[in-house]
Amino acid sequence: MIERLAEFVNGNAALVRQGRYVDFAILVGVGEIDYIVEIDAGRIAQVRRRTINIESGRFAIRAAAEVWQEHWTPMPKRDHHDLFSMMAAGLASIDGDIAPFMQNLLYFKALLSAPRPTSEGA
Amino acid sequence: MPEFEPIVGRYFTMTVGGEEVRIYVEEAGTGIPLVCLHTAGADARQFRHLMCDTEITENYRVIAFDMPWHGKSNPPAGWQEREYKLTTELYRETVQVFCEAMELDQPVIMGCSMGGRIVLHLALENPDAFRAVIALEGADRLEPYYDTEWLHRPDVHGGEVAAGYVSGQVAPQSPSEYRWETLYAYMQGGPGIFKGDLHFYWVDGHFDDRSGLIDTSRCPVYLLSGEYDSSCTPERALATAERIKGSSITIMEGMGHFPMSENPALFRGYILPVLDEIRAGRQVQPEST
């Protein structure tokens, strides 16, 4: 699902505008697989598997594959419905440079929940 | 003339902590005073749906005020030279002074989140002053799950990050309109106010070592907590109810941390029976888990 992030994000004009100052890559870990998500002015420029360990992003957000799957269902279970709730429950983690994440918190939460059908972008 | 809502708002000045503060208060209805305390970093608009619900206002005088520093209430003069930090003692005094100023006779106090915590302190310290207390998303012991330093610094927009912090506290079932109305209030908070409130909510307000001393025969305690609340989780609410003997606990399915504002239609199904029981003077039994 994360490989298809561009199709969920780039057609959402409000979300792209919200992230208009984001011009960097982040790392998203889905279980054992790390993805580099390159963002250009709020648009997803590319999502690719990390192939060499020296690649990274400004920050890395990781959760188990089944946690992301639940996060992307139309009505996720409690503790899976929101990135902070996932972190509070110990189901997700963030590492790296937290400042740009906090500066664009609503955007990144919406970005990572974008695959959810009828996502509110919470 | 427009079709006005029944809510009427006014201002007055009261003295709290030795300082004068201009307070904004709004109310609707007649009957038993029901004082409503908003969540951290927000204001009394959260209770607008209750004030427009005739099933409530025909028996209750619903009163909600913006805490000092919040909403349309002012901070004390000289606020710019200090860091706002809410303490248990200041919060308790604020509510008591407000009730005295309004000349309320044995009001019911209902608070949400930090308001849900302070009502438990009030039930412990001054049980005969209140007809009952209702703690929405309130617990006697909470654990922080994020760093509040991000809420007040020049390189992060305080309003937007506050909304981002709490957006996950709204249940996914809640209507979009009310989700975003709830978050909008967070975006409007003053600089550092949400952070200062969280000092009480997460640091200064613990009293799980004393909550068991609350005498529910003198002041009935109702706890209601949302299934999707990541802060006052159902488990923490249940643990609080376990310590407060005789309290009533209800877990609200499909609800988050802001029941009165995020999903008013669902919330009224939970709160109306509680208000009916309080009005009837019945001591309730624990309802659900």
C-alpha cells in the first residue's frame, strides 16, 4: 500500500497545499521493509524500497505491517487509528530529526493515513 | 431577526490567586446548575450542543466558562512576563471562586479531560458543595505520551501542532464537521496555554493515592471515558473507578476524548441517563465496562 502513496496524496489538493513547505525524504518502515518516501512541495515524488543501509530520511517512522494495515482500514481499531495513538500504545516509533515532523504534524499524519478509504487525514 | 440559539454569553471579573481576571461565561436553560469545564488548551464552546439540547436545558441551567487565559477570558495583567502553568490548587480555586461568584447552590460539575480530573479533586476536597461530579475522560493517574516542549517554541506553529497532537484523540466514527470544529478551537489557543494546562493534566494532578478517599455517598461520582481515548484510556478510567468506591463508570464506544464536541448526538445517549439519575437523586450502579 505504501508504494501507492503518490496516488492517494497527489490528487488531494488540500493535503498537498498543507505540505507545501515539505521538500525532503522520510523513511517509513513497514515491518521489516524500509521505504524512502521523497516529498516535493507536499507531493509524493517517489516511494522506493531502501536498497542500501546508508540511505535514510529526515526522520523514520516505523510500525509492524499489520499495524499499518489496520491503520488504513476504513474504521481502525483503537490504538491503530492515529499515528500518535499508535505511538502511545507502543505500536509505532519515530526517530531522527523530529522538528520538521512537528512543524508539519497535521500534514504527516494525513499523509500516512492517506491510503485509508474516506480518510479524514487525521 | 435571526433565529438565535438559546445560549447567552456575558463577562465579569473575579479574583483568583490574588489577581483579577476577566471571565467569559455562557449559559442556557433553567433548573439545577450544571457547570461545564472545558479541556486543556480549548474553551467553553465545546459545550454548545448541550446548551442547545432542550431535553437538558428544561431541567438544567447549563453554564460553561472559559478558564483564565483561554477563549474569550483574559489572562491576568502582566501575563506577558510569565510562563503560564496551571496547578491543581489554582484550578480548584478558579472553579470554586467561579461557583461562588455565580451564587450557585450545589451545582453539578462536569469536566472533560483536565476538567474531568479537577472534578475528582473537588469531590475529594469539598464533597458537600456539589450535587454530583461528572468526569468525562478524567482519571486520577495519567502518563504522558508526548513531549509538551513542542507545543510552545518559535519554530513550530503552536495552534497547528496542538491540533495535530489531539487530532488522534477524536474517534474515527465522529462526524467530520465536529472533528474539525473541535480541532479549530485548539488552533486558536494562546501561546503556551495548552502546554501550561498539561502541567496540571500530566504532572501536578495525580492523586491516585488519595482518590480512594472520595466519599461518593456525599458526592456521587460519574466517570465516562471514550473507547478511542489514548490519554485517559478506558483502562485508566476503569482503574480510577476501581479506586473510587461507589463511583459509576461508563465506557463510551466509538467515542474519543471530546465527547460533547466531537460527537454530540452519540454523547447525549450517554449523558442524558446520568443527568436524569442525578436529578432524581438516585445513586447509580456501575453501568458497563
